[in-house]
Amino acid sequence: MNLIKDAAKKVLRIHSQSSVSPLNNIIHLGFYPNGYHIPDNFFDSNSICYCVGAGTNISFDIELVTKFGSKVFIFDPMPYAVEHFNELVNKTKANESLTIMGCELPYTYKITSKELETIRFIETGVWNEKKLVKFFVPSRDNYAGHSITNLQNTDEYIEARVDTIVNLMKELNHKKIDLLKIEIEGSEYTVIDDIVKSKPDIKMILVEFDEFHHRNGKNMSTLKRIRESSEKLCNAGYKLAHSTEYYKRTFIRNDIFNTLKKNS
């Protein structure tokens, strides 16, 4: 039965591996399964990385610093995200470690105070305009993931500021971004549409399509939305270089992809 389902998904181009153009030298960064797959031969200390959506797991963001020395900017207006980052800063200064729990195993951050000082945490969300918006409370207890699109269909909310990628780049005086991570509880579709429209200079885009985990997300309509949003990025000049079975995806701009392919 699974083979039949996989075959049908491939025909409809909604299979997690549909349209993937694989690269060599791809590594996983961050606490599995919360991290992402990126090229091992692209980032360095000059790389500018925007990590949108922190919650209470910033293992990927941290390892961009500890492995490559990249310049990391974390964006998340949620109080628990700010608290989590501050707890890591304070514990590290006190020569203590911070351990978080994942699906199966614990993960302990390994970073120095000096490295942490290079990270900038910005208490702003990302959307397709600058405004104050409602972030709806998740239905699951202890789940760090408020949602503008109300993924878990709740009534309670808190309000927070959001802005566009283009505006944030202007404010931070960045003409280009080497990496943009988008992990924003259903808002990824809107942000991707805004990126395609505004065309900022972004070399690599990492996306978690969070709807797959909510609203009976494994249904056909969700998979079609994921496919359509992915195709928008591909039509805008990106290659889908990696995808997990739960639709965490790595898109690399064509010129960068071709260079990495040639040098692999």
C-alpha cells in the first residue's frame, strides 16, 4: 500500500522527494530533527544568516556560528523565545550548560560567550507587511509555536510586531543574505509569496512547511500547497536541493547551486 501511495504522490509531484536536485557535501546542522540540511562548502565568517522563528530550540542557528563563524540574526517576538535565548546567554556566561529535550534524545548547546555575543536576537516576526498582528496560542501544552495563521485553531492570542524581509534587510544595512531560515508555523506561504514578489538577494532559503504537522496536514490539499509554494521558489530561480520526508526543504539559488555542483 505504501508503494502505491508513494507512486501516486510522485505522479502528482507531491512526494517529499519530487523535483529534488541533490548536491554532494550536504550536511545536517542542528538538533535532529529540528535542524536543516545545508552545503558544507559554502558558509564562512562573512556569511549573513537570518533565522526566522526560534521558539525554544535554536540548535541550527547556534551551529551556524560554532561550525562556520557566520553572522547570525535571529528573529522571533514570542516571549518564550526571548526567554530561551537569554537563558542560554546567562548560563553560558556562568560557565553552565543548557540542555533541551527533543523527540528522543537531549541536546546540550556547545557555544562560548564570545561566540554568543556575535548573534543578534531581534524581537520581530516576519510577514508580508509591517504591522501589529495576532499570534494565536497553540492548542498543545508546552508547544513553542504561536501562529499568525492559527494552525491549531484556537481562540487565544497575543499581539506582536512583524515586518518584511526587505524592510529588515534595509534596517540592518544588508544588501544580501546568504541564508534565510523560515520556521514560522504556517506563515511560510505568505512570506515566500512576498519574497518572490519583492526579490531580495537571498542565496539560500530553508523552509519548514509546518502545516504538514497540523490540520491533518498529510492530506492532499496541504501537499498541493507545499508543492505550489515550492514551485514558486523554483520558478523564481531556486533549486530544491534537499527535502526531508516531513517537508523541511533547502532551496539554493541557481547560480550558487551550479557553482556548488561544479565544485563538488
